[in-house]
Amino acid sequence: MSRFVQLHVLTSYPPSNLNRDDLGRPKSAQMGGVNRLRISSQALKRAWRKSDLFESALKGHIGTRTKEIGVKVFDGLVAGGVKESDARDWAKKIAEQFGAAKKPKDANSEEALHIEQLAHFSPAELAAIDALTTALVESKTAPSDEQLKLLRRDHAAVDIALFGRMLAAKPEFNTEAAVQVAHAITVHAVTVEDDWFSAVDDLNTGMEDRGAGHIGEAAFGAGVFYLYICINREQLLASLNGNIALRDQTLAALLEAVAKVSPTGKQNSFASRAYASYLMAEKGDQQPRSLSLAFLKPVTGDDYGADAIKRLQQKCEAMDRMYEACADHRLEMHEGNTVTLAGLSAFITA
């Protein structure tokens, strides 16, 4: 079995603002002496994980990220007739199994039931929490140390296995990510533009005031993005407790999400949904490497998409000459060949 799968993806987005910075403008990066648009790996991973496609393909195996598990437990206990003071104390004990509790000034506030950082809960852990909540409602007694220990389960949450879990207060329950996702960048230089817009008040007849009801501006950019992803199939299988079928199902769902799912930023304003126009998958045990070097010199000319594909292929061939084969097997999908997404999925799971 090949240890690593690497994906090299080119996607062309029309005018959009898929991933904003603190000023509301498209995120960017300097590379090769020019400004590029950028989509952060965090934005990409969340879009894939929360997509309908991912949920449909992996239903029952997707985790939940939250700081507010204590609130959920507290509400369940109170609804079951537990005194509020006991419910608050027991809920905090349960929440603290997954992270350090917050310590706001008001100890009786909802925030006092939160933990300090987002924790990623597997379906099995959420089920165990629900079961313990029910047991406490029936017994009207505080949770024992043994009951609290049983909350930590061997998880088969695919998103935890893929993207990892880091619990600063409970490092023994950390999970190493099986997937590394680079920030996507445009293969060419981009100038961020501003869209000045106005809105008309429907009830304003214009008899006294012909001005707009609202004016504003929105930043946007367009470009062909290169994305690199490295998947450690051995790590993924280990994190899924050796379940080969679930590993392959997860790989197939991830590949489809990468190819089809766009980040959600400003979609109502720009409808900038796009499928990947080029996707190359590589398998092997060699040390992984990105092909972003192909775009250190920005692509110029009239056909960014076609030129980007040529650049990728040429850089891949050049690195094979320099280091010998950088992958044991390689398969490309683009409009110039007959490879389908299903065929690519079969390739990365075999």
C-alpha cells in the first residue's frame, strides 16, 4: 500500500471574495514578487467538512466542534428535573473532561459552562455524554470518576482523523492530522478591486430625495488557484481504528469535496462556485513535495488555465529528472483526457 497520496488542484474562480481578512478584503500573499489571492487552509477544510456532499457520504462519522458542550449537558439535566445548582456543577465536570473550564466573573453565567478552546467531539463521545446525562437524570447523583473516564472513546470521526484534534488541556487525547492542506494561491498576479454599489429604497418615490437608500463597497478578485494536499493513508487508517472500508469512503468523499466544494465567503453576492478544472493525484512512499514552485514566476498571457497546467506538468517532469520518480503512480484529470472523478477516486483508494 502506498503511504502517501498527493493532490495538485487547479480551480478558476470568477470575481469573488471567498476568504476575507480582518478588513473584509480577500486574503492575499506575496509570492514571486507579486501579489496573489489566497484562500486559507482553514477556510477550505471547514467548507469541505460542513458541505452537504461530505455529510451525505459520511453521515454518522462526522464530529462536532464546540466550546459549549457544558451548556448542552446543563440544559439536558435541568430539563430532566435536576436542580440547577447540581446541574451546573455536574455539567462543568463533564465539560472539563475535554478542556479547561472558563472562569468568567459571573460563576453562574452560561459562559461558566464553556471550555477555553474549541474541542472536536466524535459521534461516539457525544453519544457517551448523552447517555451519562440520561443516567444522571435518573439517579439524581453526581457523576463518578469512573463514569467521567468512560466519556473518552476510541473515535471513528473522519474529520478528526483527517484534520486532527489538538486539546491543549488534555494532550493525551490529541489526534495527529492525516491530511496536510496548503493555502491555495493564484498562479498569477492579482489586483484586488472594489465594487461600489448602491441600494434603492423601495418606498422612496423620489419626489423629495432621489438619493440612494444605501451605498457601500465590496472588495473582490478573480483567478486560477493552485492547491496542494498531502494525505498520509497509513495515519488515516490508524486513526480510523483500522477500518479500511471507512478509510476508502473517507478518501473518496474528501476527493469529491476538494474537486467540487467552494468556500462559502460572499457566495450570495458573487455566486462564485466552481469545480476544479485540473486535478493530478500521485501515490507512493517517497517524501512528499508541493509543486508550488511551478508558479514562483507568475503565469502571464491569455490563457491562465492552460498555461498553469503546462507549468505543473513541466515542473513535475523536471523534479522527476532531478530526484528520480517523486511518486510511484500518477493520474491526471482534465478536459483533455478521459479520466473521470470516479476513476481518480478508485486510483487513490487502491
